[in-house]
Amino acid sequence: MTGRTVLLGATGYTGDLVLESLLRRGIEPVLAGRNRAAVRERAERAGGLNYAFADVTDPASIADLAGRGDVLITTVGPFERFGYPVAEAAAAVGAHYIDSTGEVGFVRELRRRLHTRAYAADAVMLPAFGYDYVPGILAGTLAAMQGGPAVRAVDIGYFATGPLWRGLSRGTRTTMRDGVTLPSARWRGRRLIEERTASRVHGFTVRGRRRNAFLVSGTEVLCLPVTFPELDAVTVYNGWFPGLSRAAVLLSAFAGIATRIPGGRSVIDGLTRPVIGPPGGPDAAERARTGTHVVAVASDENGTVAEIHLEGPSIYALTGELIAWAAQQLATNRFRDAGVVGPVEAFGFDALLHGCADLGLVPV
């Protein structure tokens, strides 16, 4: 049985990339959004797709978007503000669900609120199924498998090839700005803890050079311990701008203090507004100039026992392709475990590995 696919947020930057990826796979989704003219125009430009009007601030308009066995995709963020009504609507009817969030707190909350309900309905819910954080989960799984049962810690670093700063969308810049003020989750001592973002810096070898990365959140800390219960520690780092890692430590400390002062949040927003930039994101030519490089280092009590490097297309192209691939799997009932789950739980390691390879995300 093949379910219907619904894409909420198709008129946004990420949503448009997901739509193009879906169409390349022969999937013609129903487009949904709150801007009636924009949704209608995008549906017509895509060849006359069906469309619906829905506003994430109006739960009633979301409730009728999908039914049992359908696939509901949303790229409408920030998800802490706009994501819960969509996810709850999917769980209520037993629809499969995929989103593009990078907000780990949102993913944790979906697991707490909706896992049991989705599991009972045999529905799969896949938050953060894009560049955030499928590459790190795949690399971490490969490293832990290669290292064997003695592995106790996995460190994951996200890097980019090519001039990334000009190739960042406004949404990514905003997320980075806001993320500096929030704590980052780590798996340590076989439990989740929180530390100040960028409070630690870690070095990785990338294409033969040592590059620094600073502490960030990632759903690897939620997913890898499920597959490898013996892990004592999982930590995620971002090394997009290795030369600024030390500066990020100071910035996060300043931001943490400022946000506790009345009016401090407004001061930070004002100071950083020039770097947020206009709406939208890099075009196809700009995306082609950058690529993804993810490192996972597995260690036992004596040190490093395995190191995996993955490379693939740009962070945005990869997100679009990953979401479209997952939607195709779910629409045709090719999944393993239901509930609010991670990539390996949902599809199995072999299917995920081969699926990512088909998208160009491969070990190097």
C-alpha cells in the first residue's frame, strides 16, 4: 500500500529543495502552507500539484492534512515554536512524520510526548532527518561497529568543504545565533547531561589537516546509545569554521551571561542582525561549491580504535535528498521500527547505509 505524501513549508527554502527531491523520485506531494498565493503558485509551477492551506498556529487547519499511513513532512521552524501542533496532528491520526529540525530539545520532547502513541499506530516519526543529524549517526554507527564491543566513547565532528559562510541560509545563520545561547546535550556516564554550547573544543583530522570544532547539540546523543548500550559517552562538535572555534567559546560565555540580564536577548539579536542576512539561501551554483565532511572517532579505555570519515553533497542538498528518501521508504512501508525513532531504528543499518550511498554520502 502506498500512502499519500504531504509537504508543509514547500514555499520556504528547505521545503523547495525537499519538493525538488521528491519530484525527482516520482513522488507528487500535496503542498501545504499558510500563504495561499505562494502555495498555489508553487503547485502550478511544479506541474499542477494538489495543494492545501494550513497554518501551524491553527491546529484545526493542520488536523486534516494527513491520514493514517500518509507521510507528513514539515520544514516549518523554529520547531520549538511551530513544530508541536504538526507532530501531534500526525500522531493523532497515525500518519508517518518527517521534519528538518536541528533542535535537539524538540526531538527529546517528541520522544517523551508521542513515542507511545505513534508506536501503537505503527507510525514512524523521524525528527531531524536531514544534515541534522543523519550523517553523524551513520558515521558514529560505522565507527562503533568497526571498533567493536570495547568502544566506550564516540566523538563526532561536522565539517564542510568549500567556502561555507557565503553558502549558509538565513535559517541556518539564525539557528547558529540562537543555539549559542542554549545548552548542548551530551551522553556522558550513560546518561544525558547538558553543558554550555562551545564550552569545549576538540581537534579532528580532516583531509590530512588538524581542525578544531566546538561543542554543539546533536541527536547522536539520543540515537547511538540505543544501538550501542555499552557507550559511556557521545559528544558532537561543529567545525564549520575551525579558526573561530576558540572565539565561539568566548561568544557563548558572553551570550550565556547576557541572556540572563533583562533586555539581554534583544541586545544579542541587535548585535547579530547584520550577519543573519536576507531570507532564502544559496542557489544551486553556490551549493555546488560546498560539501559535507563528517568524522566519527570511536575510543576504548586505551584510546582511538576506529575513525570514520563521510563526505557528501552540500548540507542543503543533502537534507532535501535525505527527507525525500525517507518519505519514499515510509510511503511504501519499508521501515523496521515505529514510534519516535532514529534513522537506524527506523530503517536498519544496511538500508540506511545503502540509501545514503545512493545520495552521495559515502565513506572516504
